Amino acid sequence: MAVIDHLVLAVPDLDAAIADFELSYGVRPAIGGRHQGLGTHNALISFGESYLELIAPDPSQPDPDSPRPFGVDDIDVPRLATFAVRPDTANGETVEILIAACQAASHDTGPLVSMSRQAPDGSVLTWRLTFPTMTHDGLVPFLIDWGGTVNPAATAPGGVSLIEVSGATSDPAGANAVLRVLALAEFARPVGASHPGLAANISARHSS
């Protein structure tokens, strides 16, 4: 069913996070654009079929009326906040089918909202998403549908691979129930040796 679309790395300062990522992996995330009205901006790096979004408060925008998404107002170090999945459109799946599957697992995704942002080249990207609920410490994904927009994974710079997604939460059974109906790996573990939250194993690709 669902396909992992992107991971969301919440960071306090976008420029610093881009520099740190480049130092760690040898590739530089590209500026994505501003989310007008939400008070955030982002940068992207592709894994191939999915991507990593670095998102931070945008100092060029006024403070929004509501808290910025993904808890970026309250962090002082980067944190993997959550992830998004998209429908497998090649097999006729729609985001509405994913919403119904989540509802069958007693998970309320919230409404489907239209979004847009302007890229640095002036083009406008549009998509629809269910706003992240951040339940189960970010281990339950939100849903996204790019419609006719080219997925950013196809245009962002590459050079890194997503090896594994994992995480821990106080209710792993509840998280895994939603992951199961989305046909994703049931990776949620109980909180114990691991801190609650999402984790990812990312590696740099080295040319031979």
C-alpha cells in the first residue's frame, strides 16, 4: 500500500543544519522554499525514491498565529520528528484509500489540506496532506498526495541512502496497528533502552 515519501528533520536553524549535514555525509541539501503563513522554510536531500526534509523556523516571516509545525518552535537541537507516506499511485491507490485504512485502525488522520510553496526558481509546488498529528512520538506517519507535481525526491540532490527507519513509543501496539494497515514495516518498539521517538539509519553513497 503506502510508500514512504519523506522523513522530517526538525532543526532550529536551517543554514546550520545544512552545513552539519554536508559535513557528516559529504552532500549538501538544497534549499526547498518557504511555507508562507506557517513561518517555516526547508531544505531537501533525496534518498532516491524518498527524501529527507530539513525544516526550521523562517526568520524572514512574521510569527504565525499558530505554533509552527513539527515542534520547531521548541527545539534547540535537530530532531527527527515524523515521516510522511504517499499512495502507491502506480497501482491505482489514492490518498483517500489510505485515509480509510487509517480510520479502520481507529487512527484519525485529520482533514486533507491543500498546500503550496514557491521554489527558489519561482515555480510553485502544490500538494495535499493530512496535517501531522504527531501521535505515538512521531512513529505514525501523516499522508501526502503530490497529484501532478513532480515529487521532490526526483529533483533534490542525492548521494545518501535510507537504510532503515525505527523508533520507540509508549504504545507500540497502537503505532504498529496503523503501520500494518498501511502495509509498512511494524518497527515500533516499547520505550526502554531507547528514547521515545523516530530514528533513521542514513548512509552516504560512495562511488567506486
